[in-house]
Amino acid sequence: MKKYALIVSLLLVKLSVTAQELVWYDPLAADGQILEGQGWEGIGYNRLPDDAEQKVRKPVWGLSRHAAGVLLRFQSDAEMIQVKYNSGGNLQMPHMPATGVSGLDLYTKNDQGQWIWVRGKYSFGKEVSYQFITPDSPAQGREYQLYLPLYNQVDSLMIGVNGHDRFEFIGKRTEKPVVVYGTSIAQGACASRPGMAWTNIVGREMDMPMINLAFSGNGRLEPELIEYINTIDAKAFVLDCLPNLGPGGGFTEEVVKEKILQSVKSLKAQHPNTPVLLVEHDGYSDGLIDSEREQTYLLLNKWTEDCFQELKKMGVDQLYLLTYDEINMGNDDFVDGTHPTDLGMRHYADAYIKKFKEVFSDN
């Protein structure tokens, strides 16, 4: 019994020493620009600059505090990586788990250069913490990519490794990003974890920066947002706002078409050589039995196709359309008839990847 107690005591001492030896790194205190997925520097883990508070609607401003699409990269040979941050909102939603709303997601590259998921043990509260076990690291260490929460605000994020481990942030990539202006679906609802949001899947698999400017329930092709988006030197602009422009919200055919036409014209006036991708409504799974729901997305898609053809006739170049049929969501791809499951996110991402390859092959 004494021998057992001694072993337990030694283990506790070892764990205590290990915890004391952790060295914590603050991404915001790193040299150079570390964070990706943002159109502006010096905005913490947010998605719009501070002056937007006085220019955009209050719900948009609040949602811009969520860290959807924001990520950072680092190199380390650590066998255990800890990440913690102070959360600023609800940890979960009825139709979306805490791991998606407030969770973190870590990926690393394998020997073939592919991004693979790293399992983490997590704890949720006012402080959200993750412990990632990363054994058998090569001598030079591994490259990691950490995704931040989709539907929560991030304050005071820190990354901890043992003091004898190597750790170095990797600077933000300099190539032009794809900018996505969208709704809750593009923000990430209802992925089970951040890495499964379609924007993050696309960015990871196509190895290109993505900026997520999607605002749950509030992606309405508003000129204030288009004005901010216009300040970004992008590889392509994506307008995926139809799910928030339904007739139930008072958006008539005239209003929706005017929003689409003016958004494209504004972007093209500032960025004539940058592709713009219009995206149709992906549908509702219950549209198969609810004709009113079906009519909503069919009308929105028809109006979008009308605008697409009108803009093409006007001579707008490098304008593309991702259609409902190309997205091809299945009946089991939704959590609640509207928002995708992880399977739905995978299908969404596949459709975007195929379309982006077409777009970029033309340019």
C-alpha cells in the first residue's frame, strides 16, 4: 500500500512539475502578422475593424466579434500542446454542439503534405481549454494549423508547450485570399468543429487563404459590408447571401435583384479583374414536403439567374454562378432542414472546390 501511495505521489509531482514548466505563447504578441482569415490587421481575433461599429447594423457588429475562419500556424516538436482562451458568448446552441460553437481545431501535415486532424481533450467554461497529444514528432517538428471558434468571441488566447520544446509561429501567407460574404451556413452552422466548416475545408484542401465575412441571419448584401469588402485585395469574391434574403424577411424580387446587381457592380468597379462568384440557395431538405419552403429557394435562385444573365449581357467579365444543382445537397445533409451537418459541409465544400478550379483556370 505504501509503495502504491509513493508511486501516485511521484506521478503527481511529475505532473505538477510538467505543468509548471509550460511556456505560454501569445499570438497577438508575436513578431509580424500571424493571424489569417482577416481582411484587416490589428483587430484582435475579430472580423471587422473597430470603425465598423458605427457603420454596420448592431447584429452584424456583434457577429463580427466571432472568430469564424480565423486561424494561425506554428511549428513545434512538442508531444503535448495546450491552448486556452476566454470565451465571450454562449458555449453552444440547441442545434450546434459546443465543439462547433466554441471549440478549437488543430491540424498537422503528414509526410505527404496533407493536413490531418489532431484529437484534443477539451474543457468548456468561461475559459475554454484544449490539450492536444502529438507524439512521435520528427526532429524538425511539425507544422500545425489552429482554427478558432465559429460562433464565439476569443479573448486572451494562449498556446502552451513544455519549456524544452521548440515552438515558433509561422507568418501569415501573403497570397491573395478568397473573400466570402454569406450567412450562417458560411459562418459555419452547424459544423461539429471549426475544421468542418466548408470555408475551412476549402482553404485547407486548396491551400489558399479564406476570409469568412458571413453573419448568421444577417448576410443581406448590404452596401456597408460591400464597402468594407472592397478594401480587400482578393483572389475572388463570393456572394452567398440568398438564405437571408427570403420573401419572409420582406425581400421582394425587386429588392433582391437590386441588391445582387448593385453588389456586383460595386465590386467590379473597384476590382474589374477579380472574379466574382454568385451562389444560389442550396435549398431546404423539407422543401420536398413543404411547397412554400420549396418556392422560397426556387424563386431566389431564379432571380439570381436573371441577374447573372443581365450582368453578362452588360459585359461584366469574370462573373460566375454556383447553382443549386451543383451544390447538390441531399436530404440527410441538414441538421434542421436549413443548416448543414458535417456531411452537408463536405458536399458544400466539394461543390466550391470544383467551381473554384474552374474559376481559377480561367484566370
